[in-house]
Amino acid sequence: MKTLLVTGATAGFGEAIARRSIRDGHRVIATGRRLERLEELAAELGPNLLPRRLDMMDTAAIAAFVPSLPEGWREIDVLVNNAGLALGLGPAWEADLSDWDRMIATNVTGLAHMTRAVLPQMVARNDGLIVNLGSVAANYAYGGGHVYGGTKAFVRQFTQNLRSDLAGYNVRATDIEPGMADGSEFSLVRFGGDKAKAAAVYEGTQSLTPEDIAETVAWLVSLPPHVNINHLELMPTCQAGGGFAVKRR
Ligand code: NDP
Ligand code: 8X3
């Protein structure tokens, strides 16, 4: 039995990862801002899920988080840095700067601070796994992707740089880079709660599901300590790289 700390477990990938991990016999510290959802999850899944409110934009709360956990829950075997968001899909020059700030605060600063909070104990024990939720948006440019793609490029390179520091330790780090995935609140959040706009993103596709991502995390968790998956890009079979944008006169 391992103890996983899953950020952003109130919806989508994080919730599916929490559910799958409990089913696989692990314990999960499930975090997010919507505590009531986490408490519902705990009521459903039992005492192996510990619900905790944590805002990933609050760096002081992140620093205080692990020490605040109950006795017996402070040793984290697997950190899943999943909490994250995209806001907006318009051109960069029309973007709301506060949207950019929130994406950077959550996807970059929050993820880095959480990693820094948990790494020392993993290194001291010479055991641990960090799974970061990157995105294909780190690898392929698309209109309106600007800061979101930039934050995920940070996640990718941060993960690989962690690998350099961790070489020789049994502390592993993986960047998962999913393509389009339905069944989460990702597009609903991106489009400010516009359900029709969010649904249109996935119309006529068989996109990835949160359960596909949970399956991937379960596989990473099951690997022996000498195997590190550096990064793993996955897309639904209906999606592929697009090509360059060319504006002709
Ligand atoms: P959801 O919107 O369904 O879930 C996002 C989760 O992140 C929620 O639990 C939310 O919790 C949490 N979160 C957001 N902001 C904060 C914050 N400030 N503090 C704490 N938690 C926060 O999206 P997905 O499940 O789809 O996304 C999960 C991750 O996967 C993200 O990092 C996303 O960028 C990435 N991803 C998603 C893809 C997709 O197409 N769905 C594809 C590739 C990557 P709460 O609001 O309760 O705080
Ligand atoms: C989510 C995938 O293509 O919407 O990271 O950026 S995409």
C-alpha cells in the first residue's frame, strides 16, 4: 500500500486517479479548493481517502501542508501534481492578464512549490515518485495556447531537470502529456462555465477519458523502482499533430 498525494482531486483526472488508486489498495490524500466534493468522495471511498482543502495558488498553505497532515499520513510515496487549468482561448493580445497570472500561479508556481515541499522526504528515504500533469500543449503550438502551453512546457522541462538532480536516487519523476480529454471540467473552466462551448470541443470525437489518465498513473505507480518514464505523450486516436499555421495573402 502506497500513500499518494493527488492535487486537484475534486474533478476530472485527479478524481479518477484518486478513485483508481483507492481501488488498487493505496491511500490517497485528495486536495482541491472544493472541500465538499472531496468529503463526498471520502464518504463514498472510505477511510483510505483523506480529504483536504488546498489552494495551489497559496504558496504558504502549500509549505504548511504536509506537516499539517495527521500522524501516519505525512510520508508521501507518490505525488501527483495534477491541479491545473487553462483560461481562455483568444489571441494573446486580447488575453486577460489575471487569467495568465492564475495559470502561472497554479500550473507553474504551485506545482513547483508542492514538489519542493515533498522532495526532501523522498530523497531522505531514497524512495518516491512524482507524476506531473503536463500536456500536448507543451509540444505543439496552437492559437490561443500562449500562456497555457508555456506553463506546460515549464512542467515538461522542470520534470526533466528534476531527473538530472535525482539521477542515482530511487526517486522518479514523470511528465504525462495528454491530448484532448473529455469527461473533466477542463474546457468548462477554460470557457468560463460556457457548457455549449465546452461540449463543442469534444463533439464527434472519442477523446481520452479521466480513467485513461488514471490507468496511466496506475501503471507508473506499479513500475519497479529502477524504471523511470521520463515523459509520456498520449492522444486519442482521433487526434494528431496539425502542422504550421500559414497565412496567405
Ligand atoms: P478539471 O478542471 O476537471 O480538474 C482540475 C482540478 O484542478 C480540479 O480538481 C481543481 O480543483 C484543481 N485546481 C484548479 N485550480 C486549483 C487551485 N488554485 N488550487 C487547487 N486546485 C486547483 O481538469 P482536468 O482533470 O482535465 O485537468 C487536470 C490536469 O490535467 C490539469 O493540470 C490540466 O492542465 C491537465 N490536462 C488536461 C487535459 C484535458 O484535455 N482535460 C489534457 C492535458 C492536460 P478545485 O477547482 O476544486 O480547486
Ligand atoms: C489540454 C489539451 O490541447 O486543450 O492540455 O491544450 S489542449
